[in-house]
Amino acid sequence: MVMPSVLIIEDDDDSRLAIAKLFARANWKVLEAADGDAGVELAIRDRPEVILCDLLMPKSNGFQVCRTIRQQLQPTKIIVVSGRDYPVDRASAMEAGADEYLLKPITWEALSDAIDRLLPATPRPPMATKLSFLMIRRPPRVKLWGVRGSLPTPGPKTVRYGGNTSCVEVRADGEIIVLDAGTGIHGLGLALDKELGAQTIKVTLLITHTHWDHIQGLPFFSSVYNGKNLIRILGYEGARAGLATILAGQMETPFFPVSLRELPSHLAIEELKEMEFHIGKVKVVSKFVNHPGICAGYRLYTSAGSVAYMPDNEPYEFLKVQVAEKDGIDGDQARSFAETERAKMVEFLRDCDVAILDGQYTDEEYQRHVGWGHSPVSSAVLLARDANVKKVLIFHHDPTHDDDRIDQMIEQARDLVAESGHSMVIEGAREGVEIVLEKREAVRVKG
Ligand SMILES: [Zn+2]
Ligand SMILES: [Zn+2]
């Protein structure tokens, strides 16, 4: 049985202690913070089921705290406690994201009534032991659920490579890690429901950036609609707004009937601050790439090899030189900048087992799309070759490319690499393909 947890954010030591005792007596795990900022930090780190928050506190006040926590933690229930009963305070607190407003002094009766109202049949976050056990026994693998860039492209001419936008699932070391939530995530959700039935679905979703082709499937991901599931969404702050604000934005009423806040799963959105972190036992290293706005690439180090995912990225080599020519900047400097950036990218991909790379354009098309944030196939494969990647999957197919066109592009890429005497495996990313990662060098493809 998992003990429920409560976070008490209150600057008055005596009041905080008194409330903490009430919860401790009822067998709750109690966390305490003496000011708003510390409270927000603890809330995001420990994700308690219930937060009690005072309104008037130093640093961030209770309204700000509610707003910040609400943006990042949808399932957590927030109870504001206040010594004042002004209707305007009550209304502002609710608007900021509070679920209840209670008056001081607080009694256990009032608290437990409020908690019963807020968490009536909500299951406690269940233990995922059984699930982890099942997954550990299966070999780590990568499955492609959406490989198209920019726009979903269904139809008879794209059946072999698929029409759904970016979504890749990595199963390794007891984790289900999903890279991007393009429209491909719809199929993943259905498959998880079928596979796991009544068990908890515990998923970590890593978002590279919030262009539509990488997030548009999220409102159609069935796992977020079930209270038994634990969904953690990680990504970096956008250029104009935070990750949670942007994800909530695409679900606002004019665009979608259910808001992000209303999703019943245990859903937490966390902005990444580090470029290296762990998801369970899987080490993740991030790298910001060249793409409009803020966009990251990820490399996952599993117990059976590593997978790099860089779906949207433009090489600097042509871009910088072209810009330099136009702006009268010294061409040598531009070339040296591009070389340094490329070398960093090679390091990022070094000895990777599977690299999923942006290869949206042919060389000829790319000449008309310099500065659009995407890569010609030749750049992607030469980058992978120089990094000694074992297998490269050309990804983010252009919506105007049908199956035959992608076949041609992949053939050309293979010729290019073969000319230099390399044996790297090159495939066009195909929806539905599963790649089993094996501890040794070889990787095997099914499906
Ligand atoms: Zn994209
Ligand atoms: Zn993009």
C-alpha cells in the first residue's frame, strides 16, 4: 500500500507543525516548506497527491504558488488555507488553480472532508513493480510509430513508410520512453492499452520541441485519459513560453474539447534544466540543435546500446556560408564555425547503435530550403558515418515525398556511404518497424 503524501507550504512554523501532525496521525507522508519558492521546488520534485498552501507568504505568495504548481502538476490537488474570508481572495485562488479554499484554524474534520471531495475514487499512484518486471525480461528495443515531418500524410502513396508524424518508443531497462508526441502516438496508446490492460501504464515522454508535428498527437494519446496511468512529460522551456503553457495551449477550447487540466491520468510536466539526466537506469544526454526556436536532440544509453534521436536539425555548413556571402561576413570564419559545430555533433553521435536523424530533403531540394531548419539526407548520413554510427534511420520525411521517392533517396544515401568504403546500415525510417537492441554490435530488424 502506497502512503499518500501531502506538502504543507506555510511560513508560520506553529501552524505548519499543527497541520503536519494532523496528517502524520492519519498516516500521510508529510513534506514541509516554509516559503512559496521552496514549496514549488518540493512540489515538482516529489509530486504529492495534495498540497496545502497558505496565501500570504514571503517570496512567492500563495496565488503565484498555485499558478506555478498547477501549470506543471495537473493531478495534484491544491487546498488553499487562509485566515481571511474575502470572496475576491477565494475567487482568485480558484482561478489560480486551487481546488479548495479552507479557513484557518484548520480542523482535521474540515481537511478530511475536503480530501474526500477531491480524491473520492482516485486511485493512489500504483506500484509499477509487476509492469517493470515484465518489461525487464524483454530485450531493449525501439519502435517507430510516426516518421513523417511537418504534416501527417496518409494515402496510398505513403503506406510503406507511413504518414504519421514523429513518435518513437524506446523500451529499455524497465522504462517506456517515448520520443515526441506527433500523431504516431495515437497508435502507441492503443497498443499500450491492449498490451497492459488493467495494469498501470508508466510512460516518460521526451519532447524535442513543440512544433505541431511533435506534440499534436498528445490529446489523442489514450494513456492520458485513465487515472491509473503515470505520464511524465519532459522537455525544455520554449523560446516564448514554458513547456506546460504550450502543451496546455493546444488543448484550449477553440482547438480541443478537453483541457490539459482535465486529463485524469497522473500527468506531470517537467521542464528540463540539465543536459544530462536519468530516466530510471537509462542515461539521457541532450543537445540543442539548429532548428527554429528551442529544439533538442536526445541520446539514450540503455543496457543494450544507445539510441540517438535528432528529428529536426539543419547542418551549419551550407547555411553559415550562404548567410556569410549574403551579409558580407568573412567566409573562412563562417566555415570554421560550421566545422566546430559539426564536430560537436559528431561527438554527440559517436559510436551510437541506432541514430534517428533528420533527412527531410534531397540535396537539390535543400538548395531551395536553406535556413528552414532541416537536413538533406547526404549531410545526415555523412555525419553518422563520421561518428561511426552503426545504423542510421533517415527520419522526418517530407510530406511531398511518396514511398518511391524515399526509396530513391535511401538508395542514393547508401551509394554515397559505400563509395567511402563504410559499412554503416542505412534505412528510411518506416512506421511500425521495431529494432531490437542487442548487447553486441549487431542490431536486428523485424516487422
Ligand atoms: Zn518536425
Ligand atoms: Zn520543428
